[in-house]
Amino acid sequence: MIVGFSIALIVFSLLLMLLVLMHKGKGGGLSDMFGGGMQSSVGGSSVAERNLDRITIVVGLCWFACIVVLGLLMKLK
């Protein structure tokens, strides 16, 4: 059971990294350094950005839940 949650945590971590990197930079900071500050005409629609936000929040909550469950399993072991 611990191995299963550990694998799920790794998958959620990688997915969360990917989703965060897909977000559009809101100006300034490190996103400008890597070309995120440039305006392009092929930007995503607001619906796609909102859906990306929702998916990121859900994956983040699943990631947090995996950490809590793994902590409880390790404590009770």
C-alpha cells in the first residue's frame, strides 16, 4: 500500500510540475527570463487557462492527500 501511494505521489509530482510550467507568466520574474514575457498571437483562450487552473488545483489537492496518507501509513507502520 505504501508503494502504491509512493508511486502515485511521484506521478502527481511530475504532473504538477508539468501543469505549473504550462501556465502563462503574469509578467516579471523568472518567466520573462525564459521568454514567457513575450506577447504572442497564439495565446490560449481564457477558457483553456481556467481549465488549466482547475486541473492544477485538483492535481495539487491529490498530491497533498497522497502526502497526508503516506505520513499516516508510515506513522502506523
